[in-house]
Amino acid sequence: MSTVVSSCYKKPVLFKFSKSFFSFDNIRKTTDLASKPGSDEDEFRTLDIRGGKTPQTYSRKKQPRVVFPPRTERMPVDQDWSNVWPGPRTFHPASVPLPLRQGINKLGASPGKVGNVELMKIPNFLHLTPPAIKKHCMALKKFCTPWPRALSTNENCQKYFPLELIQTDYCHSSPSIRNPLARIITIKFPLDKLHLDEHAKDKFLRLVGDRYDEETGIVTIVTDKCPLRKQNYDYALYLLTAVYYESWTFEHWEIEKSQPDLEYYDWDNSKCKENLIHLFKQANQNMEENNLLVERLKESIVALFDEVGTTDHKDLWPGDVVSLQTCDTCGSSDSLEGGQPHVATNHGFHGAAAGHP
Amino acid sequence: MNLPRTTLLLKKITRDTPLDVPINVRCLHLTDINLKKQAGRYKKTPRGDKPLTYEMAYAPHRIAHYKSWNSWNTANLLDGLRPAETLQEDAFIRKFMTGTWHRLFLSEIIIKRQHNLIRIAGIIHQAIPPRKLYFLIGYTEELLAYWLQCPIKLELQTVPNRSDVTFKYI
């Protein structure tokens, strides 16, 4: 037996417990009972623990959860869709008033949009409707300046800005915006835009090597040695400047360049032309009279040497030589065989080649 | 000593085979290879009352045909960056989500990455009051953003019943 005196009342209330053990719940119950209204204040109130009239314990009723109906049911027909779906977002069935389905079901219809993970996985373009794009463009328009009139065509752009700069930005799904490949810089420009004389152009092409494309006449310089794009860009421009000025310098050893070192067939200083002049002189003819023939022969031989291996010249040159021969035969028949073996033989090419190995 | 004959033999023979297999063991299979694939496949129940979601209903070889990936990123493309880190982060996010949203996710956790933004999507059960839901969303976004140093967006869809995502019963 134990007695507890509660001090929260004016008069001490004496409780009797049949057990020596009590918990906080017991105290709560007792205070509830003790503070019952209408109880006589003069007498000690006793607590009947063993049953009797006990107040009903309060049990929380499970409230039905209020779930709002999907937003699609309250949408007006003429709403502005870009306000509903302003940016990229995972698909949500309660916001999209379209009867969408996704998935394969062999036994029935494809799964609908509610509770469909496949629709949430795929990227959607609901934020990129044509009106939304238009709105976007209109918002950006006030920051734009008109395109320069002088650059209205691509030709004009290439004319005024001959240097083409190619750099690549990479978009990743990663927290880092760096990509080592973004450092690479390519610059392109047509060679004829550079102010170069014959010697300088020759030297430039030798310095540039295979960076020059003969078909298009465009020089391409790629720089990727430096770790940063800016550095590579500066390096590319430095290379261009250096090569340009280097090609204009004339070193003393460049005087030693002779006929075989030329990168093209120099007709005017060739042995072949010399022979031809000699031939005409022997035939007592003026070279200018047969200008057409000489031109054709020149073209053939220059093409023969400059485009080695690119075209089949076997069909090209004998015709010209033969026509030359016939022309000469009209003037003086024996001069060809005896006087000029270089051009007039069946293998006149060899004779010409003797002047230009 | 009264040992069986095989034991005696094993003791005598020097084991010089590369796989350290005793010579008297027959290394010959007379049965077909089983080739049993189990990953991502579910066993039929006798009653046929096991609910499967759409994702579970199709085996992994159906990915990109019947169902799509759960992780969307560019790490595993040609010349993609950070493939290992991305995989590890995705695994971490999945673990964190299943622990934080305990018994709430009814679908797989979808992780979509755009630049440095990570979108985490999925279907959850309406088992907790919206107030708690909002707390969990903020909590998850905040903590994951702190750990991964990326903006995180949780884009969830809720369904009232677990059976709403059931595709079929096996």
C-alpha cells in the first residue's frame, strides 16, 4: 500500500492504490476524475479504480485524407499553356490534359498516363510549344541588334571576314563544364586573301605543308597544344603571323634554288621552250605565227609535269606534238627529224624531260 | 591405416595441373549448360497474385525496346566524362531515396541529369500527409544538393493505392 498526495488542489486529495506501481497514465486518469465538476468540496473524494463509471477514452478517428482532383479537370480551354508548363520538367499526369499512353501491353491497351513511369522517364518538350518559343523570342528581341546590312550574304561575310574560327563547346550532364576537347582551335582562311608575292607564296606553301588544300585554296591551322582555348587561339594567330612574315623574308641560301627545286613547271625558262624556239628557227618560221599550237603544247607539257600521276597524259601530249610536226612538215620536212629530236620524236616527252628532270 | 583408395591416390599424385584439379576428377560435362538468367526477372507464384509494375514486367533485355533506362546521362556516351563518378552518385542517390522515403516509392527511382542539374523522379504512395511530403522533398533536395554540389529537383507523382502502378499479376 502506498499513498500519494497530489498538491495541485486546494485540499489534499488522498488516493488509495491497491498496487505499489503506477505510471503517468494513472496520474492523468486520476486528475481527470478528481477534477470532475460538481464534486463535493467538503469531502474527500475517493477514487474507484476497479471499474465503475470510467470516462470513454478518446480515440482519434482516422480522417479521410483530402486529395484534390487533378488540375487538368479545372483547366479552361483557352488557357495559356506556357504558364502551366513554363520550363523543362518531368511529365506529370495531373498537369497535362492529354489522353497520353505509353508502353506495350500484349494483352490490352497500353498503360495510361496516371502512374506511368515510362512517361516520366522520357524527355518531353511540353515547354517548347511554338507559342512558348515565340514568347521566348519576343522577350529576347529587345536585346538584339540588327544584322549588319553589308554582311547580308555569305559571300560578303567571307569577303570582309576571311578568317574562319572553329571552336567547339561541349554540353554534358555532369557537374563540370570543362571538357579537354574544348581547347582545340581551328582557323581557316583562303590563301589568296593574304598579300603574298610569288616567292612569298612559294615559301608560305612550303612552310604550311599539307595544311593547304589545293582544291579549295584554303589554309587550315589546328592548335591543341596548350591546355586552354584562349592560349590555343593566341597560338594559332601567332603561327599565322609568324608564317606570313617568315615567308616574306629572303634568306641568302634561297638564291641557290634552281629549276629542279621549283614546285611548278617553269615554261619560260624551260629547256623545252628553248628547243622549240630552236626548232622554229631551223624551220624558218616565226613562233608567234603558230601561237595557238605553241600554247597547246605548253599547256600539255606544263600539265604533264605539274599534275604527275593525276591524269593520264599519254593521250594528251602526242596529238599536240604530231600537229606541231605536221605544221613543221609543211614548212621544212627534214628539219624535224635531224634538227630537233627533243620534240619531234615519237617519245618527245623524253626530250622535254631532259630539260626538266 | 585403412583409408579408401582414392584418398591414397590423391596423396600420391603430385598436383601440377594449372587449376589444381586432381587428375582422378573427371573434368567433363555431359549435361547441357543451363544458361539461366535471373537478374531483373520475377518468379511466378502458384496463385498468380504477385503484382508487378510495368518496369518489373519486362526483363532487362527489353530496355530501349519496351521500357527505357532509369538513369539518363551522357557519361556513357562516346567520349563521355565522369562515367564512374556518375554511376557511384546514382547508386548513392538511390540508396538515400529508398532510405529517406521509406516504403513510399512504388516505382524505380529515375535519375535524369541535364548539365549539372539532377532530376529525381518517381511514383510515391499517398501514405503520408502532404505536410510531411513537403518536408521530405525539401530535406532531400537540400541534403543531396549539399553532398553532390549540384542543384537537385524532386519531381514526384503520387498515387492513392499501391495497385495503381500494377501492370500485371504473375
